[in-house]
Amino acid sequence: MTQVASLIDELERSLVYGTTDQRMQALWRVTDLFVVGASRYNNEQIGLFDDVIGKLASAIEGKARAKLATRLSVVANAPRNLMRTLAADDDIEVARPVLTTSERLNDAELIATANTKSQQHLQAIAQRGNLSEAVTDVLVTRGDTQVVHSVARNRGARFSDAGYRMLVKRSNGDDALAAQVGARPDLPRQHFLTLLEKASSAVRARLAAENPGAHGAVEGVLDEVVGVINSEVRNASADYTAAKAQVEALHQSGRLGEVAVHGYARERKFEETAVALSLMCGVGIDVVERALLDPGHEVLLILAKIADLSSTTAKAILLLRAADRGMSAQDLDQALTSYSRLGPETARRVLTFYNTRVKRPAQTAAG
């Protein structure tokens, strides 16, 4: 500590009386001293380095700051305030190494930078080894095409449900992004189905070739064109298997009812809601999943009526279905008005007619 204190006293003098060259020399001396002994310094000592290096760095040109950022970005306990300052630098050459690598930045700091700085800053953040859902939410919303592609490729990135909805939305018309998103092993199945529903045939073929586990899903979407979702994608899904077992157990014990369905829909549990409606309506899971994925709401309202669900639960299901499409308050009110007028027997007749129309193209194609 004596050596550090002595050097810091010398640096303080150079800040007041030294020339630019002397300040530069002092900066590299103290930086070398810190890097070599970083693992041994306590928080108080690191705080001293933070203060002195920060003062020296504020008076040097961008090229030197970029060099400093590169050196310190790989140091696990680098001076925290200094790293925040470098990460927020408008010069991307200074900010990039810190945004990409430094462990000293927390989510709040990354989010603040992502919300206010350039697309180059967002691109640097997108390449970090680990990214939380809160950070990727900003990247996929505010980022340009290059940023979104980078974060979609990043296997250390985690995405919220809203983040995945945005990724799927932005994949529409962008085959490269659709392929990247579709190949992510953590992509929830409902978003995978929506993605493939909108994807080009080239993307479907690419996903089938590059991701054998997705082959059933790709085939499922091709079948969806003629009215059938292939069951292979469900059987290969751990989420679906767990949801099916849980909901079937409730059904067999006589405890599957409106309370359970309302809870599933409110919590945006796609798998559980689909299985529950399938069991309560006595229809195939294909029919329910198509209704949940379809932009229209008519079939979903028919299923809710057959299941004898209240308007409150029907509303929760509609909002689950519309989570990635948006539904205005006026549209929702109109749908619920139609629901209140719909009789159970009429709902059953319409569903029978719907099933006949859906099966007919598939049978024609099979022939």
C-alpha cells in the first residue's frame, strides 16, 4: 500500500503541474501497477485507483482512452466508476471493449446505454457472453437489423416472452433472422410455431437440415397449410409433455375447470391452456393450437363457449392469443359481445363445420 500511496501522490502532482506527455506516462504507470496487482487489492485500494486513473483518463485523447478501455475491460475487479464512464463514452472505440467484455457493468448500466447510445453501442452489448432478459428486451426493440441478428445468434442471451415475440415479429420477411431465431434451443414452442407459420419455404428447409430436432416442427407447419399441425413437434417438446401430464391429471381427478383455465391464460401458459381446452371441449389439440395461433378469434370463442367458460375467462384466453399480435380495446369488446350472444349448441355446429373444412384440403393433399 505504501508503493501505491506514494505513486498516487506523485500522480496528483502531475495532474496539477505536469505536461500532457507527463500525464500520459503517469496514466500508463498507474494502470500497469493496477493490472499487475489487481487480484491483491481491496475495495479501498481499488477506489484510489478509480479516482486517480479516472482523473488522468478524462484529460487524454480518444485513442489513448480506447487503449485504456481495452486493457481494463478484461480485469474482473477493474475500477467500477471508471468502467461506467468508459462504457458510456460517445466514441465507440472507447466504449466497445468495455460494453463487450467488462464484468463491472450491471444490467441497469447496460440498459441505460442501450436506451440512449448509438446502434454501435447496442451492437457491442449484443456480443456480451451473457445477457439478461431485461437487457435483450431493449436490444430487440431498439436495435437495428445488425443488432437484432447479433443478439439472436448469441447463445448466452436470454429472452423474455415479450422479447421472443418481438424477435418473431422482426423475423417476418428476414429469412436469415428467422433461421437464427428458429434454431435457438430455448425458443418456446408457441413462438416456434408462429415463426414457422410465417417463414418462407427456404427457411423451413434450412431449419430442417440444420436442426434435426426441429424437423417435426417444420413438417408441422407445412401440414398447417392444409389444416393439420404435426404431432411430432409436440411430442418432442419437454414443455408440452409436462403441461399435458399436469392438465390430464387435473382432468382425470375432476378438478379441471374454469378456475384452472383462467389461471393458465392469465399466466400466459400456452401449452397448459391448449391442453385444457382440448380436454374440456373434446376436440383434438390441433384444433385448439390452430385457434390460438390464428389471427382471427372466432374459433377460439367457439371453443370457450363449448367449454362453458365465462366472459372473464374468454377474455383472458383472447389476450393470451393476441399477445404477439395486439388487440384493441374496441376489438376485444366486440369479441366479448359476440361471445355473450353465442349459444353452446350453435358453437358445436359451427365447430363441426369448421373441422370438416379443415380436414378436406388435407385429405385431398394426401390423395
